[in-house]
Amino acid sequence: MRREVRKLQVGRLQAERLKRGVAGSRADVAQRMFLLSVALTFLAFGLRLYRLDAQSLWLDEGSAWVEVTGKRWLTLFAELFSPNAGYPLYHLLLKAWVLVAGDSEWALRFPSVLAGALAVLALMAAACELRNSSERADEGYAPAAAGLIAAFSPYALWYAQDAKVYSLLILASALLIWTLLQALRSDTPRTWSLFAVAALISVFVHRLALLSLAGAALVITLHLWRRGSGVVRWRAIAWAIGALALSVAGVAGVILATRDERISSERSAVGMLEGIWFTFAHFSLNRWPDELEGYLGLPALIWLLPFGVLTVWGVALLLRDARAGHSGASVVLGLFLAPLALFAIVHTLAPVYEARYAASAFPAWLLILTYPLLARHGDIDASRPLQGSVTRPVAATLIVVSLAACVATLVQPEKGLFSGAPVKEQWREAVAALAARVHPDDLVLVHPHYVMPMYAYYAPRVTPDPLPQPVTFPVFAEGDTCGIVNPTRQQMLECIRRRFEPFFNQQATGKKRALLLIAPDHARTVDPPPLSVDRFGWVGLRFQYPQRTWPCGGVELVGVLLMCQSFPETFNPGGPGTIPQPDQALEAVFGGELRLRGVTLALHGGAARAGGALPVALYWEAVAPPSRDYRMFLHLCRDCETPPVANDDGPPLGGYAPAGLTTTWRVGDPVHDERALRLPRDLPPGRYTLLLGVYSGDGAPDTRLPITTSASTLPENRLVVGTVDVIAP
């Protein structure tokens, strides 16, 4: 008897020790997972801060800036309940942040950085919930893998460095998955309350969250249906009705919120299968498939293959486990498949394809990629003979290859976010290029009209000079058909042309030159090219081809161009046929061939500012047929025996034919050449001398032309044009 009691006591002690050991082991694992989660969150935070303001803002970011700086608090609060507002909560949060941190590029993007880093933490928490039913609680491969892929994902990094809502939407979707997993596992009022809060917040983050909520309602429906009959089944039916209502509301809401979206490229109008393929490519490496073709000598399919294998493998395992009644598998599937299916419906009804509209499904997709690491142990798959010792190394290898592909894509030359190359629309550089050459009396055009916020944002940031107020083309209002019912494409183009030409002529009257800032992909949506071979619509074509004008160059950047045309006489103040005259007469003949008739110093706001530009217009004519294509230099100096403090050097009108080549000048024909000297930001205030010279650009000896003039000159054939007072910016 004593022996049996003793055995029983020993058994109890062993059970208690085992229980304490398991509990201790689980506590140790939980502590390690917490530390790992914090470490990966900080890693993600650092990656998202890297080169945060290296890229210029693009159009949608400029629109966000307009929303938060141009609308009052009450207006933004009212939009929380407006069906027309796509993501009102984000604008409120961003407005509050801008009040504290300002509206620099870095500041505008920082909330997305923070949301992107926290999304990694939320995703790892969701992955830990998935593994809570596992018997092998000492393993945390899947959460760690999910955190690593989320940290290095080019898709997640792109939106985390974007002053838009989509990084916050990814965070909201990850929280929705995590809280729903907790609620279904614990089934307590507290966990269901957390899920309800996450669901409510996600709706205010973006209307796209309704698509995820429809998937969540469907998962709850299946969960309740499996639990029993009677009242529980009726609750399941109620949730099913809710899922349907959320689906309809989500599809309608997204279509309504994006009704003003423009199809910004030919890739926007794609079929459903193409949309699935493009979404997979963007989720994987944030690329169109053709952008991966040939990178490092590999076809695009090789780059996407590890992601494809993991996706198919993970979905297959999830389907199997969901059929076996595993609620976690149902959650991941539901919040992946439902948003994508509903997004496909949205895309079919309103074909404006953008990969960002599928962002609510992205966190569930990351869990799918890592699911093969945890689906082969514990009660998830206890009846299967194939053990994790075989499958886990294969899954881990595919995940490592996927991570390597992510890093390689981030540094891909000319396309990678961390490559150092511009990959977003270069509005900062375009406006800076305009500011460096614009004159106060130039006609400045911005096209299409809805990119005007980019000029408004960057103009005061790239120069201290008060630049001219640009003109936009309201005649390109979408939907105006000149009274024609169901017009053909040709009728619509002719309608646009008839309305555009008089407006342009009115704006150009009294101008010598026009500068056009145009975003071609956006402009084509309201100003379509007349012919399929044309790159531009009516506005751009007017600058592309001479039309009683002289082309004067420009610059082409990512997503935006600066184009220039000079008017010899068409739009001058005296009317057609009059010759533009300088403000300051200055007679000088260079080399017996070129005669300077005078100059105009049209300073911005009446002053030259350090860090700004010094606009100078030179008025020429040929007194003998020029023997070479000459170049002119303008030097600004205080001590003119030392190198100039600022200069401009080049052929007239940028060297563009005909007027840009002096060998084409006819004797007696007037030419006006607008130039600008960039003034250094650290240029001390004071009075400076402006010098002019002409030389041959062909490398011949004694290339500076001698000067015949009654005006002041300096040695080395330099004409004194005048003096300029430079003030502090």
C-alpha cells in the first residue's frame, strides 16, 4: 500500500515538474519571441527611414499634402462619415503630425514609416497566434520568417516611404487578422472587443478595409456554423448576411471613392487574369513582370518562382487545415481570398488597375508564404505521416531565396528603391530646372491642371525667387463633349482642339517665351494624342513641333518634362510682326559677325537673391553670315580678375535649330535669347558686375571674338553688360 502511495506521489511530482518545465519553456519562448519581434520591428523601422526623402514626392503624395494643408479640421472630421472620402482617418492623423513636424518630404512620409514598422510587429503577433495550437511551442520559425519578409518586402517598403494611406492600411489589415485569430481561439468578450475596435478603425483607415471585413464576416459565419445548431446556426446566417452586405458596400464604396481616378497608363486597363498576375508580381517584388526580365541574366519567372511555390504550397496547406476545422487557417484564407476576389469585381466594374488597391490582402499573403514552416507539426496536422523534419528545410530554403530576391530587387539599377536612381516622379527636379531658367515675363504652363499642387509644393522650396504664377488649361475638363451626344474619338479630339487653341493664344499674347511643365502619362487622360504614334495631346504637341516658334530645349525626367518654346514675333505685345525690343540698349559687334542690340535684366520680384537665379535676355542680329555656331558666356563677378561667382555658358536657345545655331542666322533677322545664371546660396550680398563674351565652340585657337563697341570692356574680350545688386534670400 505504501509502495503504491509512494509511486502515486512520485508520479504527481513528475507531472508537476513536467508541467512547470513546459510552462517555463513556453515562457522562455514567449520572451524570445517578444525580443525577436522588437528587434525585427526596429530593423523594419531603420529600413524604412533609409533614403526616406531621396525621392521627390509624386502626384498622389502632393494630393495628400493639399488635403492636410488646404482643409480645415472640421472638414476632415466630417469626411470620416462621408461615402466620398476614401481614407479620412489618415488625413486627420497626417494633419496633426504636420502641425508638429512640418510638411517636408521627410515629415509627410514619416507616419507611413511608423505604420510600416508596426505592421511587422502586428504580423509577427498574428503568426504567433497561428502557432499557439502547436505542441512544439519551442519553435518560432514562422513568425520570424514572416517578420523578415515583411521587413524587406519591396512592396511594403514602397508604401512605407509614401505619403499615402496604404502603409497604414497594411497595418490595419494585420491587426484585423491578429485580433480575429485571438477572438476565435479564446472566444472571450475581451478578444471580441479588440476585434471590433480593429474592425472599426480599419473602416476609417480606408474603404478598402470593407473587403477584408467581408472576409472576416465569412470566416465567423463558417466558425459558428461548425459549432452547432439552433440559435448558433441562426447567428451564422446573420453573419453571412453581414458578409454579403459588407461585400456590396465595399465594392460600391471603393468604386465611389475611386471614381475620379485617372487611368494613368496603358497598364491600368488590364483583364482579370492579367490583374492577378500583376498583383502577384507586385506583392512579391513590387515590379511589373517585364521590369524583372533579364535582371542578373535571369528571366522574370525565376525571380518570382520562390514566391509562387510558397504561395501555392501555403494555400494548399491552409485549405486542408481549414477543412479539418482549424480556425486559424480559415482566417488567413478568408482575409486573403475575399479581398482579392472583391477587388477583382471592383476592377471589372471600374477598370483602374493599381496594385495598391489590393493592399488589404497583403498581410494575409505574407502569412501564407510562411505557413509551410508551421503546418507540419502539432494538432494542425497530427494525422499526417510526413513530418516537419523534411518539409521545414525546403520551406526555409525557399524563404531565404525569397529574401535574397527582395534585397536584390531593392538595389536593382534604375528601378530599385535603394538603387540611388529616381524611381518616382521627379517633380522636385523638374520645378528646380524651371526655376533655374524661367524669366518673370515668361508664360509658365502646367499640364494637366490637377498636377498643379506639385508646382505649388516645390516652387518655394527650390528657390527663394517669387516665380511666375502658372497657367493651367481648364478647357481640358473631363466630360465636356462640346454639346455632341456620344461623340466619336475624332469628334472629341476636334472638340478639345477648338477649345484649346483660342485659350492658348489668349494666354500667350504679349509673351516672348513659354515654358511647359507636363506629366505625359497624366496629361493623356484629359488630352489624348490625336494619333496613336503621338506621344502628347494638343498641348504637348504644340511644344514638340515648331509652330511659328523657336524650340529652346528642356529636360526629361521620370514622369515629368520641362519643354520650352520661344516666339519670334507671333505673340509679342505690339502684335504679330513686331520685333521684341530690349529694356536696355547696348551696342556691340562680336567678331564682325554678331551684333548685340541690347539686354533685359528682368529680376524676379525686382531683385537678385542668393540661391535664386539672375534672368538675362540677350537681343542679337547677324551683320554678316556667321561662319561658326557660336556660344555665349555670361559671368557674374565682384573681382573680375578671379573666376566668376556665377556663370551661364552655351549656344543661344539651348542650341536647338534653327535659331540655336548661329550659322542659320540670316543677316538682319532679330533673335532674342533668354538665359539665367544660378546664384550660389552662400553668395554674399553686394554689387556685382555682369560680363558677356562670345566664342567658337569648335576648339579653334583664339576662339573668343573681339568686340567692337563704345561700351566698357575688360581684357580677354569681355563686355561689361551692367551691375547687379544681390540680396540675401
